[in-house]
Amino acid sequence: MRAPLLSRLWRSRVPVAAGLPDRVDRVYAIGDVHGDLDRLLGLEGLIRADAARAGAAPDRSAILLLGDV
């Protein structure tokens, strides 16, 4: 018997990297953007400002995009 449709769709054929690079101090997660580049760029500016206020080096921050980009 074949697996139900949703089970087949959710199986990943591409390995997904787990974890974060070494020495990441800050992680910013962004939800569904739905193609809104202006908002995404606005968030990038807010993230850069927040990281600067916190004294975080740009190469020690990570942005995690979740959902539809």
C-alpha cells in the first residue's frame, strides 16, 4: 500500500543542516514574508540596529527564515 499523500510530501529528499555555526551570539527568526521584499529589507535594518545596540559583531549573528519567503 502506498503512503498517504501528505506523508510522501513531507519526506525530505534533501538533507537539512541542523544547528548553527560556531560562535553565533544572536539568532533572529523571521516568519512568513510572502514575497514582501520591502518588509524583509526593513526587518534587516531593524536586526542590524538591534545587533549594533547589543554590541554583537555582524558575523556573530544569524537570521533564520521560516515559512514562505
